[in-house]
Amino acid sequence: MLCVTIGRTRHKYMIAEYHDLAAKGAQLVEMRLDYVGRAVDLKRLLESRPCPIVITCRRREDGGRWEKSEEERQMLLRSAIASGVDYVDLEEDIAARIPRYGKTKRIVSLHNFERTPEDLHEVHARLAALDADVVKIATLANSFSDTVRMLQLMASVKTPTIGLCMGDLGAATRILALRYGAPFTYTVLSSDRKIAPGQITWQQMRDLYRPDAITENTKLFGVVADPVAHSLSPLLHNTMFAEDKLDCRYLPFRVPAEDLELFMTWCRASQIGGLSVTIPHKEPMLNYIQQAEQAVNGIGALNTVVFREGEALGYNTDYRAAMDSIMERVGVDPTGVDTLKGRGVLILGAGGVSRAIAYGLRQRGAIVAISSRTQDRSERLARDVGARALAWSARYDIRPGIIINGTPIGMHPEVDESPYAKEKLHESMLVFDTVYNPEQTLLIKHAREVGCQVITGVDMFVRQAAYQYKLFTGLAPKPELLRKTLKAATSPVNF
């Protein structure tokens, strides 16, 4: 069950939002009374209740906004219980002073906005002993191990427990809480109404992740990155799972580099089916796989892991997608010779995607130059693939036939930047920007204005996601559905 938290400063807005959520199918709503800016009229808020409700009134030291006396706050909570609300949230230090009454269930909670305590089980035992119907523990995740410990806690205790790790590192606890035994998990109405760090919107939870339908039989996949919140991969893959009616979910996993080994161990223990791998893990992930396709070994990086029969298998669908996108434009000459052979290419950037593309181009005989803002990375990549390294300031010293942007320059929200000056473009060039959000980057706009052929990041992103989906499920993907979904998500109206 999803519990939607609402915090509004005026009674009429709180009531309107509550009734609107219920009309749209919300199963449980939490009213944050500490957000109400004037004297709380509990009777007005609670009359004509269309769906079950949690009443919470949080002090500032617990992440709330309550500014009046503690005596008034506790009286308000007692009044809510007397009014017969479905749940009331009580902090550990006051739970013993507010007795059970009627049918109202008691949530005994603890919040820590700095860390996740090492003694989670001891903390849980204290809270459960305070006549708790539900224990709620919300802590800040500072590592992926905090997320793992919180999930393990929920699965191992008898008292129904909601264990949430706040922040992007703890997103999995919010989505998987129900699978691990929580009676409900918290969400928020919209991204601009977040009450706690890392909250996921009700619409995303309801339509994209559907946590209430995640069971022990649901096959899990995900994207592993740091950061990860910007990734649109969960949208694409979950849309495809729903289209094909598969009992699968795809989650965002923010994993710091130092936690990668722990994360991979957890993936195996949790029977994760596969991963999309992105910055900064494309190269380090090679240390945690047992087999890899030939291109991965040649590139020295991967972007896809499939777990099969106890082994982690590595693939690089960036490479396949980029080469398909390029070859669709340049093709072959009438004699069947690959027209990339001998063609000059400038690749901007020296990260994982640039490495995959540089490898593919060199395999086809292209003459490649690498230029990034970090010279030693340019030199290392150039040395690895047999290319030439150029200083970033020298990127205009050559006149390539193909320019490829593998940097994040031009990505939302910095949409007014371009890695290559418009006046240096010419109409005989093919310009390929791997940035997909937005599709029409400033570089692509300039290239079109000059008359260049272009390949957008959407072309490549859709192809690589389609290849991944086939590796994950064995099913033929629907590229047009992926393209439509991606374009809708990156449309300017969504900004």
C-alpha cells in the first residue's frame, strides 16, 4: 500500500488535496499537521474522510515544522486518536506518554537525518516495545550498505516495520519496502512537495514502479550509477515490462565506487536479473564479471551486466547502438567497402561512451582523434584504441568529417552550452551528439542550421536500451515505444 504524504499551510488546501488523492485512488494519506500555519482545526480536517489517514505532527528536531509548545502538540495527537483516525505517528520519546485508545493504530517512529545507526536491530527493539502496531525507522543513507541493512531489518523482524533510507542512496528501500514486509511505504504528491530527502512521487510509484505488486517472484533489474536520479532508464524499461506484461521491475541504484563490490554481492543474493551500468562504473565493473563479449574486452568498459546461472556476464550495448546509428548514415560504397575506413573523426570526451565509440570506429578503420577536458584521460583512451590525443584547446586544429560529442556538455539543465563552436562546423560534417536530454541540444541545433547530417542522443539511447532489453528478457523490444516514451519524458513541457 502507498501512503501519500501531504503538508499544506492552509486547511482548505490540505482538505482539497486529501479528497483529490482519494478520488484518484490513493489508499492511505498522511496529513502533516506541523505544516498547518495557524491553529489546527482537527474536526474540519477529519470530517467526511474518503480514505484511511495517518496523522503526524513533527517537531523541528525530527524534521518537522512544529513551532508551538510540546504540550500542545501531544494534545493534538491525543485528539486525533480520540477522533478515531486510522494511524497516529508517535516519536520514541513520547509514545509511552500517549496511551492506546479505540481502533487507532500506533506508528512508533525514529528519524535520523545524519546517518543510519549501526545498531538498527536494537533501535527497532526499543520502538517495538512501546506498544507499536507499526515501527517506522527513517534514516539518512551514507552508503549502499545502509540500504542493504535497512532491507534486511524489515525482512527479519516480527513487528510490521517501515524501514526507509532517505536520499538517493536509499531509493531502493522506498520501492522494495513492501516486498521486504512493510505494511506500506511513503510517497509524495509531486516533486516540488517533497517532505523528506529522496521521496518518490505518487505517480511514479503507482504507474512506474508499482511496489504493491512486487513479490518475491518479481524479477528485479536496475541501473547502477553515481549519481543516478537523472536516469531515464527506469522509465524505458518499466514501460517495456508493462507492455509485455512481465513480472519485472527496473530500479535506480545509486552506488558509490567504494560500495560496488558490496552492491554486486547483494545483487547475486537478491537474484537481480541484470543491470545497466553507467558513470562512474563502466570500467571498474569489469572486476566483478566472470565473462564478457569480445567488444567489452576490446573497449575496456561495459554498460550491461546479465546475471545467469550464478555468473555475471558483461556486454556493451553503447558500442552496438553507436555503430548502428553511424552506419545507418554513412553506409557502404557500391563495392561494399565500409565508408568509415580512412575517415577522420573527432571524439569529444574520454569517458565510457567515448571509449565504446572510439573502439568501434577504429575497428572499422576510421582515423580517430580524442579531445577531452582532462588531457590524461584523452591520452589513455587514445593509447588504448590506437587514436590521437588532442588538447581541449586544440580541438579546432583539425577538420574532421565526423564530430561526436561524448561529454555531458549541453545536457539538461545546462542546455545553452555546446562543446563545439557553430562557426567551426561545415555542411559536409556528420555531427553525432550522445546527449539525449534534450534531444535537440545546442550542438544539434547548430549542426542543422549549418546543414550537417546529424545523429541525436535519442537515436543511440533507444538502440542501446533495446539491446539491453533483449539481453534481459530474450524478447524483441519495441523501439518505437521506447522512442515515444523517451521523447515524451524529455519534452520541454516536462522541464
